[in-house]
Amino acid sequence: MDANFKSIPVRSSEITPKQVYLTRRDFIKAAGVLAGSMALAACAPQLTGTPEPTTAAQAAASAKTDELGDPVNTFDDITHYNNYYEFTTDKGGVAALSAKFKTSPWEVEVSGLVNKPKKYALEDLIRQFQPEERIYRLRCVEAWSMVIPWMGFPLAKLLKEVEPTSDARYVRFETVTRPDEMPGEKDNLYPWPYQEGLRLDEAMHDLTLLATGMYGGELPAQNGGGMRLVVPWKYGFKSIKAVIKIELVAEQPATMWSAISPNEYGFYSNVNPQVDHPRWSQGSERRIGELQRRDTLMFNGYADQVASLYNGMDLRVNY
């Protein structure tokens, strides 16, 4: 698609789910497949809300660009246009519904095929691994994008700490389950809790980030606070929010969207402009805040760093 094609809003018919893809009966079947691999989890947080970064911090962050020279999106863009089905399918409604979501204290359990399983308090992870700023592009599968100044540390640092065994091949992630605070989780058409997965070498890549902050401040609830995964060369739904469980496993884990609609959402879900979504083109995207569409870059512009992970794979199939 021409890069100068005029931007249009993403139509509701293009937003997941397409009548939730499945009938309630079909969904129950899909959920049954997942039942053995998903466990409910809960935290016992204390404080509510996430303070906004100071005006000075926002000004400093907003003046920055990514490595391609694209400016970061505004703090308002990033915090008020969110896909977060645990709260609502309305992107503009997440911020308000997450205002009382408790992000402190926050704990993350790392388990499975590791020599040193452990449950970590978020403040201890921050103290130990010293988060750094990473300005990444976020490309949604729905063909919109942002540039976001994250604060976080490479997931590899945490994985090295727990020492994966030789049998570990994949990493499984799980979101907190708190339906009283996350009203979307009361919708039983979805196989809560949200879960995602990466191959171990993808998880160990330096670009793969555990984000603990954003825009010079804490990580807002609507953006995945207390802690979220950020995998910038993959479509945004792979970057699971509000992570409380990280598990090293031998087999490819089930993931929520590929379980609900495997013909539309694959396990890898690398950004690939040559492979269209069944209901829209992936050849271009609309950067939030811009009037014109732009061409989508292979691996979201990170091909030099990550293409070697997929040598020998047919990326038209392993999407």
C-alpha cells in the first residue's frame, strides 16, 4: 500500500474479536484445551493507581526519538489508547477503568525448568537489575503503531539469574487474575488468565525487555504496570501486560490469541508486511498522532538484530 495513503480510523469490524471468533460453545472447547496449561494467580497489592511522571520528565522524554529518528508519542497518546481486554475492548476506556488497579506491591514468580526458582518483589528486581531507558516502536497487529520510551531491563538478566536447565526450550508468561479490579476478566468468552510465550532464544535476546516504567516515571496500570514484557519486533499482543508468572518449559506453550483464533494469530507473530492478517493488510500502518500511513518495516525495523533467529524458517507460515 502506498505510504501516503490517508489514515483512517481502525473500524470496529477490524478489532479483535470478530464476534469473539468463536461461538460460546466453540470457545468452551478451546478453553478445555488450555485448561491443563493455565493456573489462576493472584497478588495481594496495597496501593492503587500509578502517579504520572513529572512535567519535567515528560518534557525530557517527549524530546527524544528512536534510532530511526521518529519522535516518541505523547504521554497522553500512550496512556489513553490501549489494547487491554482485561479491562475493556474499548481502547479509550482502559485508562479510566484501570485507575484503581493496584500495582504496588508487585511480585513475579519464576519457575519451571530452572535450577533456582524464586518469587521476586518488583522493587528488588529494579534494585538488582537497574532499569535503563529503551525507546522502542510498538506495532499492533491491528496496523497502528507508537514510539514508546520504556524503562526496564533485559529479560535475559532475570533468566540467567534463575539458571534454565538444559531441557528448557520456551518461556511462558501469565497475567494477574483480578476480576474485581479488571472487569474484562469477568467475560468468560476469553480463556483467562492471559498467557503468552517465546522461544528461549527469543526471550534471551537483548531487545526483549521487562518494562518497569515508562516516559520517565512508573509504569501506568493501563500500559501493563506493575511489570510487562516488551518484544519490539513482534506484534503488540505478544508483549503481555501485568506479568506475575514466568515459567520455563520444554514444549511450546499455549497462547491466548492463537488458541482462540489460530488462523489469525500465530505463535511467533513477528511483524511482517508481506503476510497480511486475514481481514486487513499489514503492508502499512498508522502511527498514532499522524495523518498519513507509513510502510511497515520487516520485524518492525529490527531485522538487523533479530532476523538470524529465524534462519531456515518460512516466515510466510511461521507468522
